[in-house]
Amino acid sequence: MSAKKLAMGALAGVLMLSLAACGSGTTGSTSGSGDTIKIGIKFDQPGLGLKQGDTYTGMDVDVAKYVADKLGYSESQIEWTQAPSGQRESLIENGQVTYIVGTYSITDKRKEKVSFAGPYFIAGQDLLVRADDTSITGVDALSGKKLCSVTGSTSAQNVKDKVPDVNLQEFGTYSECVAALAAGSIDALTTDDTILAGYAAQEQYKGKLKVVGNTFSTENYGIGLKKGDTELCTKITTAITEMISDGSWQTFVTNNLGPAGFTPGAGNPPTPAACS
């Protein structure tokens, strides 16, 4: 065989090996082999999951990045996906995200459709009031007060059940409620304490609003993933455990919710449950 044919054969072999290597990745896998991973978060919750231009901030964002890193993905490999509350299960079931970190409370009803790793945080329904208001110390002090929540919110109904004569004001978004509270046209806002702390920590509200700190429900925040994926669930659970033990959990809470004077409630940091 001529030297020319030998050289051409060697070149063809190199090209075949190169093509095989290029075709080995799978986008959205959890191997961390140079591909990307799609993660669902909230885009509109200050202190938890907030999108501003191309920047994503918040405690849930930090948790999501920490877990991704433990799965072998750098921050540049993450594709962030907006995960509104009503669409979370479908995003997971349809494979549009690998997992969701977005104030996602673990409930038996949701576990019928998706699996959860965690909890990584225990939240509770609370009240946000003006910083100089000493009259509202808990839900029992809301009699006759103007309470704001979002239209159709279960949080508002929970209070209505406890205090029938509360003057419920329903707005389209929590941001509208917060603005009305700061302006003095309502007396309190109710939803999860983490969400309230995130709003109170915003620059325009620092020192003006406070979380009462008297929760009246328990919300176990978990990381949602495809139902039955025990392997991924176990990896994420291990990551959550390491996040708590190495101090990262406390750093994420302090950096994102600390400016509102927020202190995590009883049971924090939690012990993640075993995957099943």
C-alpha cells in the first residue's frame, strides 16, 4: 500500500473517532458531562427566585446552583426555566425541566404526580406589617384589620377561616399588596414567611416593613423531580445534606433573607427525608 493511502486511512480513523466523541452528549442529562441542565425557578419572588435581565438571584436560585454543581454542572451549563406555581407538575412530567426549586411545598397530592427531595427549608404562613406597627402580633390580632393577599390565594382563606371579621382585600399580585402596605392603605399581607421576608428585604422597603414572626402553618419546601426517579432524588438529597452541613445553607438564608431581619423558624435547617 502506498504512503499516500496509508495517510488517508489514518486520517479517516481520526475523523471517525472525533465524530463519535462529539456525538456522545445528551442535553438535559444529569451526568454533568459537558451538557446543559434545565432547572425551574420562580422569576418574580425577591429574595427567593428573581429574574432581572440576565441575572437570577435568591435563596432558591443559590440552592439550585449548589445542587447542580454537586451533579457535575457549572453555573454556565444551567438553563433557567420559569416555573409558575400552577405549571410545576406539568413542567416536570413533560421533561421540560430536570428539577424545580421554587417555594415548592411537599404535599401528598403533589407526590401523586412528582417526587421530592428534601425538605431543604421549613417555611410557614405569616404576616407582613409596617415596621412601626406593634398592634399586630399574630393572626389573632387581625380582627377588623385590612388584610391583603392575592386573588384566589389559599393563604387568604386560611386567615379568613381563623378570623371571620378580617377585612380581606384581594389584589392581583403580592407586589401590589406590598406597595399598598407601605403606603398605609392596608394593615397586613399574608403568605409564606420566606416570600414576605424577600419583599421586606427589597431596597425600597428596608426598615419600613417587618415579618411578624408568628407562623400558623408548616410548609416543607422540597426540590421537585420526575416521579419515581430514585437515583436522581438520592443524589439531590445528598447534595442538600452537604449544603446544610458545610454552612452553605446558612449563607444562602443570611444573604437573601437576612436584610429583612428574617430568622428561620422551628425545624430549620431540616433533615431531608429518604427517597422512595
